[in-house]
Amino acid sequence: WRLKRELITVSGPLFLTTKVNMKMLKKIQRISLIGASLFLLMGLFQIQAQELRFIMCGGEVRAADQKVIDAFQASHSGVTVNMEAVPWGTCQDKSMTLAAAGDPVSLSYMGSRTLKQLAKNNLIVSVSIPEADQANYQPGILNTVSYEGKFWGFPHAFSTKALFINCGLIEKAGMQCVQPHTWEGMYQMAKTVKDKLGIAGVGLAAKDFDNTMHQFLNYLYSNGGQVIDSETNTITLNSPATVETLEFYGKLVSVAQEGPTAFERSQLKDLFNDEKVAMYIDGPWGGGQHKKTLKTIAVPIPSGPSGTNGTLLITDSLAVFKGTGHEDVAMELARALSSGEAQYELDSSWGLTPIMKYEGMVDNPYYVNSSYWSVFVEPIGSGGPEPLFVEYKSLQTVINSMIQGIVLGEGSAKDLVATAAQELEEFK
């Protein structure tokens, strides 16, 4: 009100006008200075006080990751990381749904199979991995996060697979417990167990679950097959190698547990621990999950007639979502979690296949000079990535339907493969 009165007084005599203008100028300067200071302080607060929303698939935050997150918050004043650990069954859908609704989280740890769909829908930002850092990754790892010449996530967890064998059952059936190098050798071993002991020779996954497709891909990559050519985006599933693989999967039904369509990989582990199956395929963590009373070995997945010992190269990644306004900070955290010693600590403490070639980075890496770890590391070069599709759930549905078709005797391998390949054209 006082300022308004003085503004009106300006219309008076010249000497008064000058006097009032000087007073006004000082007040305006003070007001402007205070306003500018408040504006700057508010701006700095907005820059520094940032909440990163982070969805972690798997239902828990590993100690190695929490250590990096705590250090990141300590070194970034005003930045807080709000972690939400969500079970695998719902976490990926939650991250994708929030992003599609315009309320994206800052970053998410999720299966790399989701990246193509997220990138295609402009929901995540591409990440930069310098060439020097690219050379540190194991062969094929970066193929799991690549699409249209860009990387869409930082690989953060990696697994290969091997065949676990219960030597006690094998020897009880009158055989030596040695590595079966071929599919036929594996089948004959499983058949002998079934005939002599009345126990399933091999655990077979055919449940409508993502790792049913994964189990099949382990066999497919051990027979020189593939699902899609990532460079040309061409469906390559319909091949003699795939037909051979599906035929073998169907053949294993006769020496597997009853009702394979009711089982996924973790349930096969339970059957193995209960000595109800003599063999099954699992990741490196399997060795630590088996009963100590069992006499077991892990061997490379046997090779098919058209291939060599292969494995599925499956990764989970850190994806940075678009539209939060602080993508740069989220990117910095993702890079910190997935780099150097931080990544090594996660791999070694979790019991994962090493995602990088750590020789030279750390002293005495856990997998070097280890007969157990060599089974999981040596096949990396001949392995293949989890296929990237725009609709990854549709990929899973199509492949699982093909597998269930052969398990239930609903068609020939040739016809089932041809049908699946045709259906996949819609989702690539």
C-alpha cells in the first residue's frame, strides 16, 4: 500500500517526483534482490533435492547394490533413492505401465528382454558405453541390450546354464557318472535311470512360464539354431536346427517326470533335491541350492547333431526411463551400479556368471582356475542371447505353445515350428 501511495505521488512537483523515485528505486532494488535470491535458492533446491524412484525386480535389494546406492546418496547432496523391491511376477509390468501412463520411475532393474519394447515406445533413454568399456564385457553380453545400433540398458546380472547330474542315482543305475557330450548320450543316461530305478532321468520344463522358453533355448543354442537375426530383424526360427531341437525335447518326455506342463525350472530343482529326477538344467547358483548330502556334478549342456556345447546368455539390466527431468542423475547411478568393482562385488556375492572379464580388474577373480565355474564360463562364446522382440510376452507365449505342443503330442515338430515362426512375424 505504501509503495502504491508513493507511485501516485510521482505525479506531483518535480522535486517531489525525484525524491520519491530515489526512494522507490532503493525499495525496488531491495525487493528485486530478495526475489532474485529466493528464486536462486528455490532453483538450487530443485536441482539438489531430487528423488530417484527405483524399481528393483526380484523382491529384494542385494547388499552389493545397497552399498553403491548409499555411497551415491552420500556424495550427492539432496538426492534420495527411493527403492521399491517388487517380485518378478509383477515388477516389469509395473515399470512399463507407469511409464506408459506418464508417471515413469527414474530407473528399473528388469529383464533385458523388455528393452526393445520400451525403446520402440520411446519410454527409455539409450545409454552410452565407451568402446574401452565394451571390450570388458563377456562375448555376446551387449547383444542382449542392443537394438537399432544403440544400447538401451546397462547389463547388471548374467547367467549361463549347465546340466546338473545326481551321481548317486547314475551310479545306482549301474553307470559311470561322466559328462554326456551329446544329446543321444544324455538321453541314454536318462533312459537307463528310468528303466533301472523307475525315477525320471531328466527334469523337463513345459509350464507356461518364462524359463520354459529359456530351457528350450539352451538346447536350441547347443544345436546351432536361433530365433531371430538381430541385425536384419528376420525370424530364423523355422530351420532344420529348430526342428531337431523340438523333436529332441519331445523325445525327453518319455524319460522325464510326469506332467512336464506343470513344472518350471525352480520346481525341477526341488525334484532334483528330492532325488525324483537325475538331471536338470540350471544356472551357477544351483550348486549352492542342492542338498549337501547329494553327490552331484555340473557339466556343459550336451551338443545337438548340428551344434556344439552352447547356452542361453540371459541378462537383466538397468534401464533409465524418459520424462522424469533427472535422467542424467539416474544415468549416473545406473553407471555406478554396473561398473568395475561394484559389478564384480554383485557377481561374486550373488554367485552369477561373471558379466565382465575381470582378469586385470581385480586380484584372483572367483571363477578363475575353478573347474566348477569353467562349466559356466567356457560356453559363453558359443551361446546365444535371449531374443529381443517388441512384444516379449508374445514371444514367450508363442515359444511356450510350441513346446507344449510337442510335449502333449499335438503336432509334428516341423509343423509346430513353422506355425510358431509365422506367428512371431507379428511381434518382432
